[in-house]
Amino acid sequence: MADPSPRSPRRLRPLRAGLLGHPVVSRLLGAVATLLGVAVLVFVLLRLVPGDQITANLGTEAAALTPAQRQALEAYYGLDRPPLEQFLGWLGSVLTGNLGWSGRAQVSVLDLTLQALPITVELAVLAIALSVLVGVPLGMLAARRPNGVPDTLGQGASLLGLSLPAFLIGTVLLSVLSYRFGFNPNGQAFAGLFDDPVRNLQQMLLPAVTLAIGISAPIIRTTRAAVLEVRGLDFVRTARAKGVGERRLQVRHVLRNALVPIVTMTGLQLGYLLGGAIVVEQIFSVPGIGRQVLLGIQQKEYALVQSTVLVIALCFVLVNLLTDLLYRLIDPRVRLS
Amino acid sequence: MRIRLALPVLIAGLVVAGCTPTASQVDGPSEQQGAGALVVGVTSDPDTLLPWTATQFQAVNVLQNVYGTLTEFDSDLEVVPGLAESWETSEDGTTLTLTLREGVTFHDGSTFDSEDVVHSLEAIQAEETAAVARTSLASVTGITAVDPSTVELSLSTPDAGLPSNLASINMAILSSQDETSALETAPNGTGPFTFTDRTPSQSLSLQRFDGYWGEAALVEGVEFRVIPDETSILAAMQSGNVQLSVLDDPLVAQSAGAGITIERTPQLSYHALQLNTRRGALTDQNVRLAMQCAIDRQVVLDTAALGEGEVTGPITSPAYRSDPADRPCPTRDLDRAREYLAAAGEADGVTITAIVSQGEYATSVNEAQALQAQLAEADITLELETLESGAYVDRWVAADFEAAVALNGGRPDPDGMYGRYFTSEGNLNEVAGYSSPRLDELFAMGRAETDENARREIYAEISGELEAQAAWIWLFTGYTYTATTEGVSGFVPLANGSLQNLRLVSVS
């Protein structure tokens, strides 16, 4: 790329290349570009969907509005401003920490998000923890003797987990437990983790299990494949020849070296979960970020959806960054390169 | 092997945590709100707390318990006194004098009087308020406070439907001292319950208002708990966490287990195939009649809605209910359908496009497909344009369709229900797609007539005219299902789906 500036290009170029070339800086720039792209995309997509907040609120009753009534409502919802002005106004507010106002809830979007996001993060972390705790040992067990009985069972279980949709697992769990055993913590008013930890964990149990069933499947498969690959490497044979015990060999040597793909897969799943496990949040009445977006879309609350999606995208980017950092921790080869 | 140990410990911990305090699961909410609080399961929280602009079912249900109206409906949807103790129409029908109830207070303690009525009705009339009931006051030309307990409404023409229109929650009387913007977060009405607090998307709580002018509510409070999925609401009722809910989906209602009582209430809202008689082949009355004769409504009801409902004519309110047999083809008649088509010069068949909403209500697509199959047997091709509900509403509002598979809300008074659709000046006439001088005349007569029996005859004639012209094709009305758990009694469901009777509910 030629530098358009005629003045002292030689002095500038190495400096710029050096700064931009730094992995952290380029990562951050990429993240900012991603977020901006998300902001534009969501803004445009929302306005391509037919209807606005007026028809979303009034339904077919909107047909009875007089032009003056419609004008009054457009001014109330800020729909009377040109799109570019709406976008820049919203983006400017977001940069100053004002995520907008939800007319439906009569609360600022920031407050809504601060309430919903920790709930989704908690649910996602619990679901991921459960699936790692189940998926990794099962994957290792399956890799022990490929095509053996545990392997076939593990493969079958993961296929089942992959093919059963969350809405089915969730509905069946909820219905069976509440009908047969009267057990339904999710029928109670939702309790925050710090308000009532016991009830909160009860309410998170079923949704986390439902999600974990689906997520542990790819983790089992990834673990199995990674462990199989590492097991065939020379250093494992050497370790075994040196007399390292089987359990220690499996965990310290094999698993540790197989961690990179497992962490990648887990990070990806966590990222998706932070986008809101909408279906599971609906079934179990968990007031998380997924439901916030869904309600926002249903009500055509533009600012709410734009800001919330931006927050979700930010979480996704952060999780990806953290995953990258984890590589450096668990694999010295990444650090060196 | 820490992993192997940690897993069972964690799961056991969660399960133990999940199983211990069964008692508090069952009556958790009552512990917070004192004994006797009622928990109502709802699929969504209100989208607004302003009664004048509320059309969402959940918002209306909450607000009906918080705000008061001049008149009210009893369980048969007959108009009974509310904040107005009585009313009288002048002999020429152009003055309605309302005598207000005395000793009524708002929740903030201020006294209700004629000034509040004038303020509210004038605000509803003002376009900048964007009140949805504005057209219900179209005949009102002047609102005067004669004294603190008397209000006089001057009318441009007699309006027999007005007392019924005043019972809508969209006509709620607000205190003249309140700013509407403040009421969005802190409602202040004269209803049997006061608003206490709300957690968006989670719950909204009301408390009994001891200063209510009528009989005070039996329960101490009501919590509307948001459970987005009807199946999950039923599960919460099964485990005793929710005591009352109004369900829409017949499949869900049928799956209720022991310990839950389901009561079916026929609805005012009706399923219809709306026809736009100003477009394409449908401008020909014979084509419309052919469609009407080709449809077996009972079969549509059976296949699309599990038979849960009743075949209906245009008017669904109990006092004015149309006779479903009073139509050109009371039962399906394919021969006559073909005759009508031939008379229209379309013996080879016609094609009509219908918009269908996906997701707005459970039965829409099934209904459309049942209609399509039946019409096909009469050489009428119904092309379905299935739209996401927002897109459907956009097209419907713009009257941009030939035909529309619709579920429309009904009203207790037939003038309020159809006057706005089928009179040439009606604000929904473009959407209705049909008007005629005869209908204009009949609706004007209905508005001017105060004698109940004479009104019934007029609306029977209107109903017959709508069917004879095949303005639309009316199909059926559905039910709503009030689910209550053991120990809940006294709730009276209404045909308009209203939860206004929550104050009569007791929980033992």
C-alpha cells in the first residue's frame, strides 16, 4: 500500500506498521470494526422488517389511527427522524454509556441489560461447566478403546444430544418433573444469585441441564478426536516407557496436550450461549438477555434491540479474546509463535 | 481424578439444593406478600401502563384492575353502573347526563369528581393523546361539568352505543391532576387494586385498595407472573406456584392434569375470511357468494381448532348474537357455489390471494389451509401469502390484500363492533372493503334507537345484509380457557376475555 502523504513516508510507515502489526492492537481494531459492523447490520435489518413500534403496540388497531394521532405516536417513539439521524444519535448515546430507553418496561436499556446479562452469564457458565464435566471424561473414556463398548455408547449419547432439540428436552423435563413430582422451581418468582442463592441455583438447574445436554455432545466428540490424535504421538510412548502411571499419563500428558481444540470448542459454545439461549430462557422463564432481545424484536423497540445485540457481540468478542489468551496459557508453542 | 469426583459432588449438590424446601416452592409468593395473594400466570408483561393506549391483552387485564370506567360490564356483558351511578338520555337523544358516584377516591387519595371525567374524555378526544377509543366519542360534541357529580355530554346525533363504549378500559377516568407521563410508571386509578411494583419481563404486583368504592377485593394482592410459554404456565400451576391463568391454546388447555380446573368461555372475537370487495374478482358479489357456499365452517373449526369453538355469524355479543343459519348457504353447497361462479361468468374458476399471519394466533395457518382445500373443490383457487405477524399487520392496516384470514376482536355493543368497519365514514372501512347506503342507514338507525328489542331487530337485519352481500365470510368463535388450581374460587370469566373480576376471587 502506497502512502498518499508525500511528506516523510519512510519515518511514518515503519511506525504505523509496527503499531498496527502488534497482535493486541490489530485484535482490538478488528473487534471495534466487528462491533461497528454489527451495529450497522442490526440497525438496517430492524428497519427492513415490516411494521414499527406503533403497529407492534396497537396491532390491527393501528388502522384506526388518524394521521395526527399517528404523527403524535411517531414523535413519541422518535420514528419521525430520518434514519441516519436515528443511527448517529443512537451511536453517540451508546458511546456515552446511554443505551436507550425501553418504552415497554419504562426503564433504561442499560438497567435492563445490567439485570439480564448476569443471569445469562450465570446460566451459560453453569451449562458450560456441566457439559465440560460430563463431556471431557466421556470423550476420554471413548478414546480409550476406539469402537469399543464405551466408545459406541459415548458416540450414541453424543449423537442423541446433538439431535434432541432444546425445546423438546426442556418441555419434557419441566412437564414430567412438575406433573409427577410437583418439582418446578421455575414456576416461582425468579430469584437473583445474590438475593437467594439456593432458589436461584434450583431455578438454574433445569435450564443448565437442558443446555448442557446439547453442548456436551460436541465436547465429547472433540475430546475423543483430540485425545486419539495426541495418544499416537511419540512423547506419550516415551512417557509410558519411562513408567508414568496410566491415570497420570492420561490426564497430565494426553489431556493437557489435547486441550487446545477442546478449549476452542468450549469457547465457541460459551460465546453462542451468551447470545442468549432464547428457547431455553422462554421455556423456563429465565429473564436473561435472549428474552430481552426477543421481546425487543416483538415490540420493535429499536434502541433496545440495537444496544442489546451490541452488548452480546461485545461479549462474544471478549470470549474469543479470552480463548486466545487461554491458548497461550495452556500451550507454550502458541506463546513462542 | 479430581474431575471425576467433582462431577457427582456438583450434581448431587444441585439436586439436593433443588429438592429441599418444597413447602416454600408451593407458597413462595404468599410468604413475600402475606397470605391470600393470588398469582396469575401471564405469557407477557404489559407493553404499556397507560389505559388510553393499551390494546395488548395483558396490559388491558392489568389495567382493568387498577383503573375505573364510567360504566362497566356485568358477566353477561350488559352495561352496569361504574363510576357513573346512573345516566339518562334526553328525549331527542342528543344529551347524555351522567350522575357520578360520590365518595370515590383515586389511589393517591385525591377525590374523584366531574372535573376528572371532563379532563379524561377531552384528552381521549384530543388527537395528540393518540387514544385508541377516540372514535367511540365521535358523536360527542361537548363535555360539561354541571356540578361535581354531574357531567353532560352533548351529542351530534343520538348514540345508543355510547354507554357501552364508556365501559372500555381505553375510556378509563384518570385524575385531572396527573400527568400521563408519570402514570407510565406509577398508575393512579380508582380500581379495586393499586399498583405496587414491577420487574420488567418478570412480574407485576398489585395490592388491594381498601378505599375502593365497591366491595373490596377478597385477596390481599395479585402478582402477574410472566411465564412466556403456556405449557410452562400449566406446569407452574401443577406444582402450585401459579393459581390462575387464562390460556388461548386449546391443545395446552386439554393437557391440564388433575387438580386444575379448566373453564371454557366463548369469545367475542371471531375468525373470518375478510374479503376486499373493491379488488379484482371479489368486486363481483356472485364470486363472494360462491366462496361462502363452498365453505363448511364446522369442518374448518374441527380441523384447524380441534372443534373448540362455535360456528358464528357476524355479531358475537351475547345480547345481539347473529343466527349462524341466517345466510345464503347455511350448510356447504357446492352446486350453488358453481351456480354463483357461472353467474359471475367465472365458470372456469377464479384465483383469490389471501394474506395469513404466522404466529399471531395458533390456528391461523391451519385455518387458511382448510379454507384453501374446500374452495379448491369449487374451482376457487385460494393462494396463501403467509406473513410474519408484523408484515401481516402492515398489510392489513394498509388494506393491501384481496382476502385476509383474520381473528378480529369483538365488542359487546354491535355498533362499536361493526359501525367503524361497515359504514362508509367508518375509520376502518377501507380495511373492511365494503359499505353500502343501506348499511349506512341501518347503522344510523341502530345508533338512534334506544329500545333494546328494536335495536336487536336492526342489528339482525345488518347481520343478514352482511351475509347476503357476502361482505366477509364469518367462520367461528373460539374459547378462552380459565385455568384455576384447587382452592381458587369466585372468578367469573367474561366473553371479552377480561380479568376484571379478579377482586371476586378468593384463595383458600
